[in-house]
Amino acid sequence: MAGSQPVPVAGFLLGPTRTIQSGYLLREFEVALSVDGVEFETVLHGELKPFPMEQAFVLDAPVEARFARLIPLSTVLGLTSGMGAIRLGEFKVVAVPGFVPDNLQKRNLMTYEHGGHLVWSEPWIRGSGFDAQLLAKDDKAPANHLKAGEPATVTLGFHHSRAVRVASIGMVKKAGLDEKSDVTRVEIAASATTPFGSFETLGEWPLQQVESEVVLDQPVWARYLRFRFFGVQDACHLTLPDQIAVWEATSTDSYDSILGEWGHYSSSGPLEAADEPKYRGPFCNPAKKVGIGLRCTWIRVRS
């Protein structure tokens, strides 16, 4: 599992894949945990319902572990031997709320593996899409042609379009650029709703150095960030930064990372968790307060 230290495991999430051969979906299973990867202890015997949706299984008490083993026992058809290809979409091991692996204490949410993505740019970055062209330090900074004096605008989104508390923003420019095509300043704005706004301007900062970092006075909520890059006066060609990084605020008792389990593909997260929902959904069990134990239209992840 993530990090180098044992993880306090609270439960598991299993997502049966959608398939026309539903009889081969996993049904009964066991999960065993281990600290050293050699000696495993079975901590759960569970049964999946034959629905193509992520299903949660919560342990009675957290168990420290570094390794997890999923053991298939039967399929929906009841087969226990000669099962062939079992259909399973994803198996997740979920830690207790508030736990952060040591390798994620500082989190750049714009990396590809953390769900950062390009939503929109004007002018459009040719040949790009929901990719990492602006988000990876690879010396492949995209270049745009502009109308004289106009900025280049880029809008970025976070993992599953969740709202995050942004602590700081970093930019790395490609070295050795002609000053006529180099960005000289940036205006940054945040939206907590949609990629179309409304946006609240956070400020404007010079970009004179190859590497720059904007540290906000206080973390701000943002579901989308809009960057307006400017060059020298009347610039018609602008080379955007090679990498844009966005650093998430530190996890606290009142704030959990958007990278936690808030519901599969759900855009709800720590911002929505700040308020009780008016409608929990037909599958929600009000007695369970641990997020991975809920099947709701809205999910709370802490007690």
C-alpha cells in the first residue's frame, strides 16, 4: 500500500465491472491483511450484490497493514471451482479518515495520477485534451498564437471535479525562451462551481524567474482555476509554462484531502461535507457515519 509505514485500514471498496456475462461477477470473497507481506490474517468475509456499482465493506475496528490480499470464493452463478475469468472492476483498500501516507504529505493535485486535467484554453492548445501537457515537467511547453496584446487563458480542474482548498501554486517555464514569446505575468482566479464561473480573482503575479511559486495568504476553495498569461506588450506569440502545479492545503481535523474516498466518480468532497445534506438518498443508512459505509447521493467521510 501507499507509503512506507503501516496503514490503519478501515475497510474496502469493490466495484464489479459492467459486463454482459453478469453470472461471472465476483460474489463471495475474503480479504487478508499483512504487515510484512508474508504472514496474512483474514479480516473480512464478504458478499457482493450483483449490481454494477461500487460496494463498501467496513471493518469492526481498524487494522494496521502494509499488504492486502483479495481471495475470490465464488461467482454470482455460485461456482466455487473452475470459475474461469472472474469479473471485477476495482479493489480499493481504504484507511481511516484523516490518515495521509508519508509520500502524500505535500500533494501536487495537478499531476496526472492525482486527477489534474486541462478543461479549456483560449486559444486552444492544439493536439491536447484531458492530458498532462501543461502539468508535467517535460520541456514540452505549449506555444500559442495570439491577437496582439491579448492574454492566453487556461482553465484547469481537479480530481473528479472536486472542490479543494488551494494553498499554493507553482509554475516552471521552459528555459532559454526569446523574451518576445515568454510569459511575464499571470492572473489567477478560482471558481468553486463550474469551469465557466463565476470566478474570483486571487491576484496577479510576475513570472520573471524560470521557477515561481505563489503562496496564498490563506487557502482558498477552488473547483477550477483560471490562468491568464501575459507576455511583453503587443506579443503575438506566447509560450506557456512547461508545468503548472497546485498544492493542496494540509489535512486537518476539519479538512480531508480530495484524494480520499468520497464516492466513485463523485464531484462531492470536503466542501460538501461541511454541511449536512437535505436529502441523503434512498440507499443511505443514517446509523453509519463512516463514508465508505454509505451509499448516498452525498457522502460524509468522518464521524
